[in-house]
Amino acid sequence: MDQLDASRLRCPQPLLELKLWLRSAEDGQRLRLVLADAGSRRDIPAYLERIGQGVEVVAQQAHRLELIVTKHP
């Protein structure tokens, strides 16, 4: 499983990094994504659902969100 700790990045950088990963990932590949920026914590799960990618919340705290993203075709 790939790892992307974007907890030190601010919007829109986490989304840009995620899009790069999605472009290069193969179907079924998974990514553990850590977010801290409030905008990213709100927008990225919604974006992933909107484009039909798998997203699972692993841990959610006041200032940190950890997701597992699964690349779908």
C-alpha cells in the first residue's frame, strides 16, 4: 500500500498530490492518505466519492483525517 502524509500540506496541494497518485496508480491499488488541512479534510473525501473512487475513513480526529483510497477504473 502506498502512503501519502499530506498533513503538513495546505489546500490545494493535498488534492494535487492525490490527483497525481490517481493518474499513476493501477486499478485496485491502495493509498493511505493523511490530511490535516480543514479544507482538504472536507473536500477530498467528497471529491473521491464524486469521481467514483473508493474511500474509507480509517481514523478521524479534530485536526487529522486518515483515509484509505482504492483506485477504481
